[in-house]
Amino acid sequence: TSPSTTSAPGPGAPPAKPAEPTPMETEGAGSSGEADRSKAVEEIHAEAARIGPVHALECDNRTGQYELFGIITHQGRTAEGGHYVAWVKRDAKTWLVFDDETVAEVDAPRIKELYGGGDWHIAYMCLYRKMETLSLEEE
């Protein structure tokens, strides 16, 4: 006899079973299911071609530094009740507080007090913008 080119099971091992097709290979084989999948793939490719390539936004923040310029606070003891207020930086020394129809000026150091506690404001969302220069000089 001539040697086999395929590996045979070891002595005493059961003979190898032929590979069975996977459910993916048998599902809808030769049926309309395959045609439906092909049509869906074609539609996806057509939509991707219509949209065009997607590129990440180019980062143009040369300094890597950001400044806090806005805060949304929540005032109240629970998430189910309370009040939201917006705080927007006007300049280096002044912030504007938008509390419903009332707008007021506050000194910048007051912003550091927005840490909550009892019924006081707690910063809920902080808004930052890129800094164009690393200068520490204030406006």
C-alpha cells in the first residue's frame, strides 16, 4: 500500500466524520433568503457610496489646553425635583447666571462654590473650549 497524503486518526480512534455545513451555509441556500441578503448588502454598499468617506475631525488645538466657559447646575435634593441654572463666562472676572428670566452677574470665585450640598447648586454639566494660547494673562 502507498502512504496516505491525509492524516489518519490514531490507532483505536473512531474514523473522522466529514465536516457538516454550518447553519450560515445551509440557511436559505438556493432560496430567496440568499437573494434577500444579497439585495441588502447591495443597498448598504449603495448607501455607503452615497454618503462618501467618513473622516475624523482634525484636531486644531495646538495648546492642548481648555478653559471652562459654561456650567449647567442643578439645585435641589433629588433628581426628581429641583431647578436648572446656566452659568456662562463673560470675562476673566465675571460670569453671567441665567436663572429662568433673570440674568445676573457674579464674580468668578463664586464658580468654585458650585459643588452642591443641601439645596445649593451642583455642577451638572461643564462646558469647555480650546485655548488658542498658553498665555496666563486674563482678558
